[in-house]
Amino acid sequence: MKKFWIRMINVCVIVAALIGYSKVTLAHEQTDAAAKAEADRKNAEIAAEAGETGGSYTDGTYQGTATGFGGDITVEVTITDGRIAAVDILSAEKEDSAYLTMANDIIPEILDAQSADVDTISGATFSSTGIKNATAQALAKGGAR
């Protein structure tokens, strides 16, 4: 009988641990979903402000700053012949280097699309969103013709 109660207590402890783990996991998922929704909302606002049409922009070099995973990301966008010629990251001091390295993959997508309206990089969502938003801000300064 003593072994029965020890087993029952062990089962109860395991079930309680699993329930606690699932609640923590759910809370993290909800936090991530809320952060992604906020980042998408900000990106939509910046894109609307920029008036992005994928069309031509005024030639020049423009800077934009937006929040990434660890802090502000500043980019420089070069417009040549009305098209986005280059996007360079000028500073991302507090950004995690591993996330920033992965997020750099968004730059060729921006150049191909000729717009900051591209998908984020999986695994570096917040850092790539920071690059997108900073690029959109710079493009807003460049203005569509």
C-alpha cells in the first residue's frame, strides 16, 4: 500500500510539472504573437507613411532608424536611377550578432522587391523587422516620384 501512494504522488508531481510547463509555453507563444502583431502594425504604418508603391524614388542617400531585437538599427539606403541600389547597416550596437547576421538576408529581398514590404527572416524576426522598418523610414525620406 505504501508503494501505491508513492507512485500516486510521483504521478501527481509529473502531471503538475507538465501542466506548469504548458502554461509557460502558452504564455511565451502569446507574448511572441503580440510582439509580431505590434511589429507588423508598425511596419504597416511606416509603409503607409512611405507611400511605397515599388516605384521609383528620388536619387540620393537616405538614413532610417528602427527598433530591432536588442535596440536601434540604423540603415543607409542608396537610390540610383530611381531604384534601390543598396541598403547598408550603419549601426546596430545592442543587436545580438547572431540574429543580425541572419537578418542581413533580408537585404537582397528588399533589393529584389524594390520595397521594404518583404517577409521577415525566420529565426531573426525582430532584427529583420528592424531592418525593414528602418529601410521603410529611409525610403519615406526618399519619397516616391
